[in-house]
Amino acid sequence: RKYLVINGPNLNLLGTREPEIYGTVTLDEIENRLKKLAKDLGISIEFFQSNHEGSLIDCIHEAKDVIDGIIINPGAFTHYSYAIRDALSSINIPFIEVHLSNLHARESFRISVMADIAIGQITGFGAFGYEMALQAIALPHSSGGE
Ligand code: DQA
């Protein structure tokens, strides 16, 4: 089975970007940890990062029929991109929404316009949240039905 990890705007700057909020782990390091975990779980994994809404949407469309599950941190698009929400609901692939920081402990504009169509949301566990998400999505019954 094959999984896709998508990171949205500004997440390429992880490590140096507001480290008191997002930690000091870089996106490369997160991806390396996920590669190791994927190997242990016996699954394949792919990565994509973009600062552009359209590129994220194109990547989501391309996942249709070839990817079994998506882990996505849409960055600030989480809060207002109905276009990314629509892309995710168009492809029929289960996804988990991940945030390094705890959205619920931050400004009130940091709501999610897509968490309700996700399997679930992992928020506030820093870089480890991605590993939690990969374990969760790779479980046989992770599509939320049981
Ligand atoms: C974030 C939270 C968002 O509010 C913010 O805009 C980000 C990162 C997180 O991982 O905590 O870019 O998604």
C-alpha cells in the first residue's frame, strides 16, 4: 500500500520558522523519520510540499486511484481553502490532517475547513504528529468506518 504526505505553505521553513511554536525539526528530518517508519510498517510513502494552492490541488488530484491514504498539513490553507477541501472530497481517498501546533490553543481564526471530512485531526504533537498519523492511516481499519 502507498501513502502520500503533503505539506502546504511555509512548512519548507520548518526548523527555523517560529521554532517556539513549530519546533526545531526540519521537514527533511520529518520525511526521513517517516521513510524509516514506512519501511518498518512495510508500506510505500511519497512526499510533496508546495507553497501554492493550485500545486497542492494538482497533487491531490494525481493521487486519485494510485494512493491509499493521505497525510496532509495544509498550513494556513487549513483555515480557509474550500478549494483544497473540495479536492480532498473529490478523490475518495481517506486522509488525516496534521498540525505541529495545537490549533485549539491558538488564535480563533485557526479553525479547519476540512477536518470534518478527514478520518481525524492530529494537532499539537509537533513532528511526532506525522508519525502518529502514518501509523494510524496504515492500520487496516483506519478509514473511520468501524
Ligand atoms: C500549522 C498551523 C497553521 O495555523 C499555520 O498556518 C501553519 C502550520 C501547524 O502545523 O501547526 O502553517 O498547520
